[in-house]
Amino acid sequence: MDFNFKQYHTRSINAASNEERAIINQELKDFYASLNKEEQHEFNLQLQTFLAREVGRLKTDYEAIKGGME
């Protein structure tokens, strides 16, 4: 099973308010709670991979911007 974290991430980034962001986060928590133990394990693995990739991408973008400003 593949989980679409980017969908939640994009919606959260574009949320108009903290309340809207909280609703999106709750949707993701509710979805997680609906999964069986094996699916939750796979969800966690895929989430860790997604977060590591996104943090790495942001770091690369930051370094590129910072380097361009020097």
C-alpha cells in the first residue's frame, strides 16, 4: 500500500488558518487509526522516508538560496 503524504503536506502548507491545518492533521490521524497494525507499520516507514526526503530537499533549497546571497 502506498500512502500519499504529499497530498496532506501540500494541503497543510496551503491551509488558510491554523484551524484548517489542525483539521487536515486530524484527518491524517484518523486515517492512521483506521489502519491495521501491518498497515500502520508500513505507513510509519513511508512517512519517515517522505519526511527525510522533504527535509533533505528543503536543506538543499536553503543552501542554494543562501549561497546565492553571498
